[in-house]
Amino acid sequence: FDPFCGICLDGGDLVCCDGGCMRAFHPGCMPEQHRPSPTEEIWLCGECSAGVSTCCVCGEAGPSGPGGVTKCRVKLCGLHYHPACLSSLKGIL
């Protein structure tokens, strides 16, 4: 999991999403409706709950998966991207 909050980018006491995004959050950074309750055994962040991801290149959210916003293939990476956005970075990465 990401060692930094997906909202404020600071470390500390984080809650890890059990979805596919591999991100973690400070409970206080999340909107109240997305905060996990103490009784939840499995918690999904707002994006995983909605089936969307945010592209790390353009910053736009879209449907997760093929044809939409794709998760990085590096095992523990939590970044997502539109394939076209990633292609635009060739020669930079």
C-alpha cells in the first residue's frame, strides 16, 4: 500500500483501501460519507466503491479497467492512467 495519504500526500496513521487502488488515506482527509466505520472488516475508498479511478497524468477520473483508466502493472504501485495519457509520456519516462 501507498505509505502516503491519497489526498494530502502526508504519511502517518492511514486507512488502507481493500479495493484494487492500493491507496491509503487519513480518515480526517476523507469526506465523512467515505470514512470507514469501526465495524467494517472490508473498506473501499470512494473511487473503488464507484468503480472509477483517477489518471495520474491528466487528473481526470474515469471507469476503471480496460478501455478506461488502467492500473499500473508494477505490483505495489497504486497509480492509474489512461493508456493514451501514458503513451504521451514516451521519451519522458
